[in-house]
Amino acid sequence: MLTILLILISVSFGQQQQLQNLVERALENNPALKARGHHVQAAKELIDPAGALPDPMISLGLMNVPSNSFAFNQEPMSGKQLAFSQAIPFPGKLGLKKKLAEIEAQKATDVQGELELQIIRNVKQTYFKIFDLDRAIEVTERNQTVLKNFTQIAQTRYTVGSGIQQDVLKAQVEFARFEDRLISLQEKRAALNAKLNALLNLPQDQALEKTEIWSFEANDIPFDTLKNRLLKNNPILKAWQKNTEQSAVRVRLAKKELLPDFTFTFAYTQREVLQSGLGGNDFLSAVVGLKIPLYFWKKQDKQLQARRFQKKESTEQFNDIKNRLLASLNDAYQRAQKKAELIQLYQATIIPQASQALNSAIASYQNDQVDFLTLLNNLMVLFNYEREYYRLISEYYQQLAQIEYLTAKQIIK
């Protein structure tokens, strides 16, 4: 008697290693991540320049040269001057500018961390989508084999006169539909394979070997624990927190702009001995200049108010991002929980019962107790349940990958 063997999911070290290798390859070779790393290094290099003094100025001049002779020994105030000028911002301004650059570099590091998590998530989600298609191909091919046996039985019964030709034709049509499903599944797999190759910076036509079978392991981490992980570890949240810190520093810097900057100038003037024979002593000069915010009510005050509004804006943006991330975490968590419940239901009840129903229909058909259409319907019911089961497994792990991305903590091991 023809029977159906239900292949249950099992887990092995090999499939864990396969996924881990893909993740490591992506982190090592992904060009977007490499570009972000260069951006971080560039931001770090800009820290010291932000806190450095403005470049000094050296000037050369001819002082009080008579226009009728251009002689330096005709007038007592004529001479050649070398001057050195250095602008110095009011104390504290450069320190705040350097602080802004430091926070910018930290923010760039957080954004790099977010991109890294995003790539890991995308690799895992794409992998589990391919896993779903691989299992669908396996289930389809396995049911094709069963259907082929059904067709042979129907053909034999028709030949000996105990069956009808309609059963044979129906079986052949369903077999062709399985072929159509296989072609569609293989096309979808090729597209996902190319997407995965892009993440890994591999040639688009490089084929991924068939994914291994994964087991279902329910996530028993409480939502509050995941929430705390997100609030503590999420790099995007950290980056937006850095935005609020930058806004606070900009307010302090805007207050400093109400205070004057200084310019110190030192000059040396060399004089010639005059035609009259009088001295020609050289001169030393020193000048202190102040940059006065004379129109502060039009400029500096307005800039300060703008910075204060920007600080409030960044605070509200941080709260908005936090709420969105928490909502996304809750959505992924609830979806994973629902998938887990359905997976357990399919494992414990639905698929075993559908398998038993098909085996019973096979026995009854061979004893002329049910018609061929009933047998075929039972096969398709089991086929659809198996497809749904693997789809649930795939979507469950995709949701776990999303939770990993949000909490910056590995769950899929």
C-alpha cells in the first residue's frame, strides 16, 4: 500500500554554519559598509581641526614711502614692515566646536553600527526566504512523485475497467500544475539569490547551495527584556540621542557668540638712516583687536533663539524615533508569537492529521471505498499544509531577524 512519509524539520550544526558564513562574508565585503567605515574615519579626522585656532596671517608692507622719490631714507616714518596676526576666538568657543565634531564622529559610528545590523538582518531575512522556497521545491517534488504513483494507479484501474479516464486526465493536469509551480519557485529563488549576492558583494550569477532544514525554537525572551535591549543598544536611537546632545552644545556655542573674539597683531618696522644723518631706529608694534557683536539683537540673539528651537526639535524627533522603534519591536514580537503558535499547531495537529487522512484515502481508494477526486483532494490538502508550515517557519525567523536588528542582540543561533 502506498503511504506518505512526513519529513519533520531537524536542525544541525551545518545549517547554522552556512548562515553564519553568509553573515560574516557580508560584513567583510559589503561595499556600503566599507564606505560607511571610511565615513567614520573621516569624521574622526575632523575632530582636531574643529578645535584648532584659525590660521595666522603674516603680512609684508611698505610704510609711508614718499611718492615723489620712493626713497626709504627721505622721511623719518618710512620703513619696511613685517607683521604677524593671530585671531583667537573667545575662550570656550573652540572647545565647544571640538565637542560638536566629537559627537559627530560618535554619531557616525552609531550609523555604521545600524548599517551593520541592517545588513545582518537583510542577509538573514533573504536567507530564510530562500529557505522557504527550497522547502517549497522539496515538497512540490515529493508530491509530484506521489502524484505520479497516483496516476499509475488510476491508469492501471482504467486499463482493467475499474476506473475512469477522467481520473487519469485529472491526475495528469495536477502533475502539470506541479511543474508550473516548480518553474515559478525556481524563478523566485534565482531573484533572491541575486539579492543575497548583492549583499555579499558576489557575482550576480553565483548560485547559493540549497539551504539546510531549520528547526523551530520558540523565542522565550520576554518583551520587556527586548524593550530594554532596544532602549540601551539600538544604534539609531543612540544616533538621535547624539543629535539632542549636539543641539544642546550648539545652544551653548550660540551664547558664546555674544562674546567678542580677539585678534593679536605684532609688527616689526625696519627703517633706513635718513639723508640728514639722523637715527633710523626700527619700530615694534602690538595691536589687540576685538570683534564686537554690535548688532547682536539682529544676529546673535536670533541665532540663539533658532538653536533653542532646534534643540526642542531634536528632542521631539528623538522621542518620535523611540516610539516608532518600540512600535516596530512590538509588531515583530507579536508576529513572531503568532507564527510560533501556528507552527506548534501545524506540528502537533494539522499536518499529522492531514497525513493520516491521506494515507486513509489511499487505502480506501485501493479498496474502491472513495473516488479518485477525494484521494487527490487529500493530497493537495497535505501539500498546502506542508507549504504553509515551512512558510511559517521562514516568516518566524524573519521576524526574529527584525527583532535582532532592533535590539542589537543576536537571537538566531
